[in-house]
Amino acid sequence: MICGAQKAGTTSLLHYLKAHPNVIKQKVNEFAYFVLDEMYNEGYDSAFEKYFEKSSGNSNTVIAKNVGVMYMPNAIKRLHEHNPHVHVVLLLRNPVERAYSNYYYALRKGDETLESFEQAIEAEPKRLQQDAKHWRNCAYLNRGLYCNSIEEFLKYFPKKQLHIYLFENFKKEPSKICKEIFSTLNLEPNVAINYNKKHNEKASAKSSRLAKATNSKNPIKKFLKLFMGPDLRRTLKKSIQQANEISFDQPKMNAETRKKLIEYYLPYNHKLEILTGLDISSWK
């Protein structure tokens, strides 16, 4: 189970891993079973049928992904109850860079309404206090507190089942990390996979109104459920979003904002180093 972090290369990781011929393939980027109460209550078999392709040959290895799991203690608990022996994969990115990237991603998807990153991080505490579920995709600072998530995972899983990689290393050597994961799952690591192809790259929405119309909070989606199956809805949403996106060069972060955020994350990153033994000195 690829559990996060958001905006840390998890979509590319999923696509590389599911290219293996002996992996049951997830149809979409986020397997929502552990994070959505309604879907969880319907049962795993129902969710599996919606989200995964039918197995071919001797495939019995399931690789799933949802970046929300690591931010939801109840989802981590559900994952453990489902399979206490599951291997958990986490990609962690410099939280300052992750937060900034997340802001522009939220703009692109129609979740963000504020015109600057500085306004958004100032508004975050109040937003999360008002309705954390509604504003989860705009939790720019909160989703970089990796040590809190690691502590939650360690309540349920031994360290040997947590496979933690840095986004910076994954970006440089995706094949190395994927081969390690394949070997952990007793799969042939040396298979033909295009590791040069990137997924979920930076983009901007041509129309903010259209972006908002396709996001998860739009009531139109409930109406479409009456007439369309899940596969058709996903295909329609993806087509609209792709047509509404243009390539985008993310501007540089304000130097004073960067300095402020580096200082903000220092104690959390120090705790992360103690928990994991990772060398994250470059983040400081």
C-alpha cells in the first residue's frame, strides 16, 4: 500500500509498479476504500471490483495507493485490520517544497480560492479548525508533519514493514527504488518499465471555474452517479481535466516565506530523523 505523502511522486511510483506483469493493476490513482466511510462500510470486495482490473494469469500481488491514508489515523487502523502483514510504502518530500507544490496543485484542481501561497498558509489553521475534512486538500503545512504519521504507523506495523524513501532519491533513481519494492514482494525486479515517463506533472488550469466543476466537492457529481457507472465518470472527469490543463512553470517561492517554513519544520524534521534514521540534512 502506497500511503503518501501527497505531491511526493506517489503517482509515478504507482504507475511504474503496476507496469509489472505480475501485479494486479489499480485503475485510478487513489484507492479510496480505507479513507471513505461509505465505501469501507460496503466492504472490500465491492471496492476491489470498482478499483482494480481483473487478474490475468497468476497475478495475486495487489499494489494500491492512497495518499490520504497517512494523514488519517482511522485509515491506518483499517489498513492494519485488513492485512497486518501489508508492506507500507511512503515517499517523503522536503515539506517546504511539498507545501508549495500542493498549493499550486489545489489551484489547478479547483480546491483553492486564495490568490497567494502566503494567504493560504495563514488561513490553514482556521480552515482546518472549521472543517478539516473539507479543507484536507489545502492542508499545506499540516501534511508535511511526517513524524506524526510515522508514529501512527508504528502503533500498528513493525518497522520492517515500513518502506520509507525520499522523493529526491526517487526522482534521481526510480528504477532502484522500484526494484527494491519488487524484491520485497518476491517479484522479478528486472522487468521492462519506462522509468523516464513522468506522471501528474506540474500544470495549471485554463479555467478555474471548470476546475471547480470537476473537483470532489461539486454536487453535480452526485447527480451524475444516477446515470453513469464509476468507470465512465472517471473517464469523463479525466478527459475534462486534461483538456483544461496547460503546462506551467511554478514561480519561485518568496525567500522570506521559505526561511519561515524551514524554521517551522525544524523540530518536526529532527523528530523524523530520530524515528527513521533518514538523512534529511538537505531539508534544513
